[in-house]
Amino acid sequence: MKNEKDNGRRKFLRQSLTASLGFIVAPTILPSSVFGMNAPSNRINIGAIGCGRISRDHDMPGVWKYDDVRIVGLSDVDAHRLTKAKELVENTYTKKLNTSYKSVKTYENYRDLLADKDIDAVLISTPDHWHAAQAIDAVRAGKDVYLQKPTSLTIEEGRAMSNEVNKSGRILQIGSQQRSMEQFRFACELVRSGRIGKLQRIEVRLPGDPAGGNSLEMPVPAGFNYDAWLGQTPYVPYTVDRVHPQEGYGRPGWLRCEQFGAGMITGWGSHHFDIAHWAMDTEHSGPVEISGTASFPASGLWNVHGDFSTEMLYSNGVRVYGVTESKEKPNGVLFTGTNGWIFVCRGNYSASANDPSTNKSSQALVASDPKLLAPLTDNDVHLYKSTDHHGNWLESIRTGKPNITPAEVAHRSCSACLLQHIAMKLKRKLYWDPITERFKNDDEANTMLARPQRPPYHFY
């Protein structure tokens, strides 16, 4: 009966003709709150899993601005953050609706949120090591998903996630919001249209991460389910620099611990290498050769890579390089072809108040010759257009139309990053089969496609 109810509600949502999509609106003799895009039966009810920095700064604001959406549920293993998130959401809706709004439910265990039949879709804004497991659980529960990048902790987890999403028929959008920024789409259209001639190389420039961090064991704060926060990863003693600040929402220490992620190669790499794939039309494939070097801290808690240099060869002959950003090589993506180059970056945009990139620029798109940036013609390549990443996800939920960064595309972008991380560790050239998703004749490298998972949080 639950599936019948869920499917009926989704069918109603997708068949509802909303003004925001340019369709017929409800008769004006009835108020929109009763019959129309804002009717309770026509709203998309959202649950937010993870209530930290990126959720508060980026993901929840990305959906609560829409009138036909309500955040109705919140989940976090940190009771303090959960309480603060409830206050934030309810205060936001109180101001937005000009009436007292006290309707947000809270859950420590995200599975209890997923069991709520009134929730249609979820934002997953948790640490990297939880992404794939929670996405799988969400689609199995019949929810559509907006998943913060990177897609997964390992390549095998990403494959499991993409397979499960595709099998479920649910919608998953990865939080690679650069796809919904005009300059990135335009740069990819220009490259695909041959504006710089034959594409030869792409250089991806990423921020760096500092070493350091205090590893001294501390008492676990009251109201924080630390064991659940660790999830599938090995048990290690609690220290605040391993997790997140207890006061405020500064950049968390887990981003710099390999136990929970690979560092900037996936943190920002998932954005920029996704753009490289989009420009090359390799969104469902990957490199065939990978090599790289990196510096790793010799001491301290934070052990993700520092300065790095990588090289990947794709079957189309294009070489893709990864480097640490610098004054001479500012953050962004540089496309070089036989007839010139195009460089694209975020400009002055920041996703959160703690954006780690030191390079900000008012010029988000430049070229070796300004003529290369002339408007597209009818004969040029025109790519999928999205102007709002969260809005694109919501439109996909309403209509059933494909979104701009679905599960398989997200998995392939993350895989390219994780392959470089493996190459940094092994310090030799690796040969990859993007069809079988295995290294060729390299058992040691293949063992690094997965990690042991700690019960009871293992999911495959």
C-alpha cells in the first residue's frame, strides 16, 4: 500500500500543471493555497539529511526559495545542530509565509526520516563517507535525491549507488552546481563546437588543503552520536578536529582526513573534472591511463594530499592534467586546442562562507582571442541548459524529465578523481578499463577500488 500511495502522489506532482513550468494555472476563483502550485497536495515535501555548513549555506536555501516546496523533516546525529537547523528552517518559513511555522520534524536516525510517507525527496548534505549509503537507502525508500558531491568514498561504492538509482527509477541529482552556471556550459559548448580547433589538453586547477589538526582524544560531546557519524569507517577516538566545530559552522576537519574522503581531488575535483568530461563528451566513460604524484603530510591528524600533479589520457587522445592552484595557475579549467585556449572558473561565486579557494576573479570566462567567445550559431553544439541547480532537480521531480547531473554522470566524474588519488598513492602509471571499471593487470590497484566496511554500517 505504501508504494501505491507514494507512486500516486508522485504521479500527481508530475501531472500538476504549474505556472512555474509555463503550463496552465489553476482557475483564479480559488486561492492558490487551495488549488494550484502551492496547494499542500501539490507541494514537494523535502527532508534534509545532514544539517551542517553546506546544508545551511547552500542546499536548504536552494530549495526553500521555491513556493511549492517545503522542508518538513531534518536529520542529524548531532542534536545541537539538529535543534539549530529546526530553528533556522522554521524561522525562515515564518518570515516567508508571514505566519508562525512550527511543522518541521526532527530525527537522529536518517532511516526514520526516510520512513516518513509524507516526504517526497531528500537533500543529502552529510560527510563524504556517508553519501553512497544514504543515497541507496533513500531511493530504496522511494525518495528522489539531491546528493552533495563527491558521489562516493570509493569507486565500487559509486558503482553500487548508480546501479541502485537506475534500478529504482528515482531521480538523483549530484550537487555539481557548476553545470548550472552559464559560463561553464558556454565553455563546454564552445569546446564541443570546435571553437578552439581540435581539443588537445585540459588543465584542472584545484585548491589545496593545510596539514595539521589536533589528534588528542577528547570526550564525545553530549547529544552527538559519534559511532553513527563514523559509519562504515574504522573506529577512531573522537577529537573535534576530526569531525566538525562544536560552535559555529566553519570548515570541518573531516574534509582533511583520508578516512572520510580523498581531499581536494574529490572535494573540488568532482566539480572541475565533471566540466572536463562535459566538454569532451566522455560523461559515461573515463580515462584509460592515469599517473600522478602528490605530497602527503608526515605528521598531524589531517592527512589528505597537499600539492599534486596528475595526468590522465582518454581514448579520444585528449590529455587531462590536474594541478594545485597558484597565482600563476588560478583555480578553474583551461581547455587548449589547435586554434587557441579557453579558461573558465567560478568568478566571484562561493557556495559557502568557507570556500577554500584563494583565487577569486571577476572574469569567469576568458580566451586567447576574444573572438573565440562569440555567441553560438545554430550550427554549434547546444548543451542541456539549467540556470538553477536545485531548481533543475525540483523540475525533474515535477515532470519526470532527466536532470542535468544524474547518477551515472556523477559516478564517472567522481571515479576520475578517485583514480587520480590511487595513482598518487601508488606512484606509477595505471591502465584503466572504463567499461569493466577495473585496472588492467594490476591486482594491487584493484584492491583500492573498495574499502572494508565496519558493521553494522556496511551496505554491500
